[in-house]
Amino acid sequence: MKTLKFIILLLILSCCNNLIGQTVNQPHSLRIFLDNDFLNFRGSGTDRYYTNGLRIDMYYTKKQKAKFPSSLLLHISENNNVYGWGIAQFMFTPKHIDVKEIQYDDRPYAGALYSIHSLQSFDNIENIKITTELFIGVIGPWSLAEESQTWIHGMIDYTKPQGWDNQVANDLLLNYNINIEKQLLYPSRSILLVGVVETYSGTLYNAAGIGFLLRIGKFNNYFEGISNSISTSENRFQLYVFMKPVARVVLSNALLEGGLIYQMTAQTGAYTLDKDQIERLTVLYDVGLNFEMPKFSISISQKLRTAEFKGQYVQEVGNITLKANL
């Protein structure tokens, strides 16, 4: 089992390493994204439900024509495209992590580990941005979520999680996500309203959502794309607040119900929720502050999530995102 975990992790990392050695590509930026439920800026932290998410992306531009797998991503521009390779790990736990037994009618222990290939394609005439992402990876014990959480809690001398033996079973992960953003209002250089439509399709998550993004403050043109990386007198400093509410209809969630292979083969032994326990309508609300210089930016935000399953309550998770232009 340890050998298999190592092989799967090596395969995922090798996808990210496709960027290395492609000297015809131009590095653009590095982004580190961290979600954690202990970063609750409005009160004491928690350690339940969506408990931690880490994602690292390297973004770049291409000089040559897009080939597989980049050709699978959606292009709306010939020369205003930012590609990315990344890796992410996310983990979820029930309400009480100090209990070894299955906590029925509560969230299953679950983890996901996957590589990401992405494209941000900009049309600065129509003021549209389309972001497509391809996820390839695993869920279950192969995700190494148990090892990650146990190691982190050991480092900070915090409660050791006891129930990972009951986590969602191993399964393969393949998802294709589309996010479409269109400028709705730009009444002044300090206020921007953007409409958002999103879809998620695959073995991890199937859902569709609609919402908007509001920025207030000092910021560059959101739809300029790669030209924002050019240091000019207009973009040396940005400071703005933002909010992004989204309503989402959920068809399936493998981190609650188990993966496709698990469901098709009617496996037993892992604890999952029944499809009737899934909340089909969820609301996500992000609010935060972004500070940006030509070479570096930091974003701090609070994420509110309504219940994903019956019996869960609203959860708030903090986020810190660091980005360095290369």
C-alpha cells in the first residue's frame, strides 16, 4: 500500500513537472492558496467539515500552439491566455475528530489529492474571462489526507484525529470545471461588478452555480489578462475589498457519497452518506481584502458555506492566498 501511494503521488507530481523543461514557455506567476477552518477571523477556530485545503499553481504563457492536454481547455483569445499547472490537497472531517467510531449522519472523513491543468483566457474587447480546469487525481486513503492532518496536528501538539479508518474509499478523480466571468457594471475606476457562471463535471463533483463578483478600491482592469503583469504607472499598487456570493445546485459529491468506482461496484467498509442526505442547493459567500504590488500580492478572505448535507450548519473558513509574479 505504501508503494502504491508513492507511485500515485509520483504520477501526480509528474503532471505538474510538465512545465519544467518547456523552455519555449514563459513563467508568469506562482500562487499559493491556503484554506483552513481554524482561520476564522470572526471568532474561535474549528476543526470540522472542510478543515484544510492547500493548492500551489505555476502560471505561464505559451509561445507555441496549444497541444494535448492544453487543447482540451477553452480558448477565447489567440494571444491573451495564461496556462497553469498545479497540485492540490483537500481534507474533510466530521464534527468530532477525537472519536474513533463512525459518526453516523455526520460528514465522512475524506481527502482528495490531484493535479490541475488550467487556462485563463481573456477577451478584453467583450470583457469576458473564461477559466477552465482539468483535475486528475485520487480520493480516499491514496490522497494522504490522514497522514497530512496527523503530521500537522503532531507538529502543533493538537488533538490527534482518530477516525480516518472510516474515510471515503479509494477512487480515481477526473473533473472538468468551467468558470465564465462577464463585466456587468464598471461605473468608475474604483467599482467593478462581474457576473459569474460556473460548472463542475466529472467523478469528483457535479454542480452548476451563478453569482457575481464585486470589487471596490484601487485595481487594474480585471479583463486585461497577461498585460497586467507589465509594470506601469497604472498598476504599481492595488488595494481593494471584494465580495463574491454564489448559489450552486449540486448533483453529486464524491467526498460525501463515495467515488464512481466505489458506487458502481457496491463496495462496503467505508462510511459515506446516502444521496438523499445531500443538500442540493448551497450558497457560498466570500469576502476579503487584496493588496497587490507589481511583483507580489496577498489576499485575506473569509468564506461562508451553507450546509452540504442535512444536519450540517453554516461553516466559515479563512483563506490566505500569496502570489508572486516571475
